[in-house]
Amino acid sequence: MMNSLQQMAEQCEKEGIAFWEMVLQNDMSDRLVSREASMQQMQQMYRTMWEADASYDPKLHSASGMVGGDGEKIRRAREQGVLASGDWIGLVMEKAVKMGESNACMRRIVAAPTAGACGVVPAVFLSMQEKYHYTEEKMLEALYVSAGIGAVIAERAFIAGASGGCQAEIGTASAMAAGGCAYLLGGDAEAIIHAAAMALKNLLGLVCDPVAGLVEVPCVKRNVIGAVNAVTTADLAIAGVRSHIPPDEVIDAMRSVGRLLPSSLRETGEGGLAATPEGIRISRNLR
């Protein structure tokens, strides 16, 4: 897998192939698998995302009691037409929360790229398919786009909150979803990588501060901002807006910012929201 989004985009143009096709070919080469085997695995992941969303249970709550039922609240508000963001963005929000809650409640989810950020890509992709009626084949192509972006970020920086804060988790997931969304909207390789860059830029510096050390608060609701951010930055890219900072340099900046974050803001549960009076109270009560 290449470690440069710009190089990937240039290679796509040079060879006259789609971004997703290049990622697929790299996967076949890196893992020594056939085209059919690669696509079958991607299909399994997408169907698991769909099943996780479809099997959401609003009655389930996490062991801590902090997470559960909020996805259903958003669904009801959306159906009542009271959301200022409208029905479709409301749907994206709903799916993002549902997936995050399912993770906290130990349901089966897809780490995309991590469990804590599991709601971003599925929320955007499932909502896009519901709105535009894309075929499953098209959705798999978009997943390859997302996978390629995530792989480059993982290679150049990191995707774990313990390494670089939540910018590495929700930020990466948002970049992945933005690139895939731009592809679904007809964007070329340039639009794809700039959508990803803008999404990641918007979340630079986001800290990882889980209350009581659990991937629940504020993690679940951060999936919402990651998903909505992905949609808006994909729209920016489709409109022709470009990141003044090159995509690869944005990733490098995220790496630098992550290294500057103190350990208290990198998944240790020692700083940020986890260190508020309420966060400390919750942590003590759960011991």
C-alpha cells in the first residue's frame, strides 16, 4: 500500500484507473489474495455494518449505564420533523449514535478504523445508499476508497487514540468516510483526497478523554460530528473546493499534533472530560 494520497491520485490518473481499483490491486498484492477473495471480504464487512445497524436494540444499555437508547431518541425526533438539520442529516446522526451504542453494548460492529470510531463510515455509507439507492457493488467500491485513505493515514501517522488522541480515531474515520462519500457523488481521485484532507483538518487536535476509561462518553457522540463532518467536506470537494494544505501534509500535521498531546489526553482517562468533577464522580462510582 502506498503511503501517499497524492501519489495514489497521480498514479490513478497516469494509469487511467479509479481510486478504488488501485486500492483493490494494492490489497491483492499486499495480502497475496485474489480479486474475488478481496471483494468477498469487503462485502462481508459492509453487510456486517448493515446488520449492526438493522439489529440496533434501543432497550440495551452498556454495563456502566452511560450509553443506550439515544439512537432511538434521534429516530423519533427525526420522524417528528423537529430537527433543524433535517431528515437526512438526522438519519446520519441516528445511525452514527446507534453504531456507537452497539459497540458500547458489546454488539457486533466493524472497527472502521477503530471500535471507538465505528459509527462514522457506516452512518455515512448506509445513509448515502438509503438516499441514492446505490448498488452494493458501488458501496463496496466506496469502501475500498475509504480503506485506502485509512491505510495511508495509518502508515504516515496513527489511527489509535492512545497514540494520537481522538483526532487519530474520529478524525481518520471522518477522512475515510469523506473520501468514500466524494467518490459516491462522482468525485475523481483529486476530489477524494481533498475531501479526506478537509475532514481531517477540521478535527485536528481532538483529544481522547474517555470518562472512566470507557469507550462511551464522549466517544459515541463524537461519531456524530465525524459523520456529519464527512458529508459536508465531501460536498465541499464536489463543489470544487480544495485544501490549501496538501492532503499528505495534513496527515503529517495530525501526526505532529498527536505527538504533542500529553498522555493525559491520549486515552488514559486522566484529562479532558474524564478529569471534570462529574467525570471523576462517574469513574469512582464504577470502580
